[in-house]
Amino acid sequence: MSPRLLIVLCLLPLLAACGFQLRGSYGIDERLQPMYIAAGGEFGHALTNELERGGIDLTADRNTAASVLEVIERHRDRRVLAIAEDGRADEYEILYTVDWRLLAGDGADSGDALIAATRHSARDAYIFDPGRRLAADAEEEVLEERIRAEVAERILRRIEAWSLSEDVSDD
């Protein structure tokens, strides 16, 4: 056996012991699955993608769901960060905020809140060049997609943390 392979094999248990997880890997309790996503639009799509990538069982029928991830409100804001000498905007910041909650999926619209209304947000900035308008618009769209995915990941990490704390308290 090569020394490199031996070193890697010795370090793998340490990596697992520190809690390292690959991106998109979630330890969401099976009691919360299948999960129904009550969110539309691009953010609903980002949430669904993140859950599917994490191997979470989803359902399209709210009445058969063990839990409901409900987006209460989402808000996107763009503001100027820097202004050029000629008075035009040089840099913008995008802020994306989502209010959500996790409900028990008892088949009713007013399921018990497992996680009360919570807010997550993410922001990022980009430089705007009016001479390259199409490129700037494309950069803004890519940035928004990344921000939505980041907020979706934060929500799922919060659900995962809640799920793990419930496992501990149930024992």
C-alpha cells in the first residue's frame, strides 16, 4: 500500500469526526419526509433543486406531506453602492430576503409550526458597466441565482439543525 493512500485512509475518520459534509448533503430527519414546498417562482425552484440534490424526498401533494416548508414572503432589493464621477451607478448590491416556516404536514393548511417564522437573507455586489449592458444584465442574473441558492441552503441547514436537536431531545 502506498504511503499516500495510507495517509488518506488515516485522515478520513478525522474528517468525518469534525462534522464535515459535502455541499448539498443534509441530515434532515426522515420523519419530515416527504416534504412539500409551498413556494413558487425562481426561489421555489432553487429550494426544490437544493432538496433534490440533498436526497430529500419531496411530494407534490400537500395532503400527503409529513412536513410543509412554507415561504411566507420573499423580497429582492437592489441598491447603488458606488457612483462614478459622472453621476452614474458603478456598483450595485443585491439583497435577497426570505421569511419562511416549517409546518407539520397533517393535511391541513394550518399545521403546527415545527419551526416558527424565520428570516434568512444573503447579499452580493457587482460592478455595472453601461458599455457592456448585456454582460452586466447576465452577471446580475447569475448573481441572483447564486444568492437564491445560498438562502435555500441556509434554510435547509436550519431545518437540519432543528431536526438534529429534536433527535437529541426525543431520546
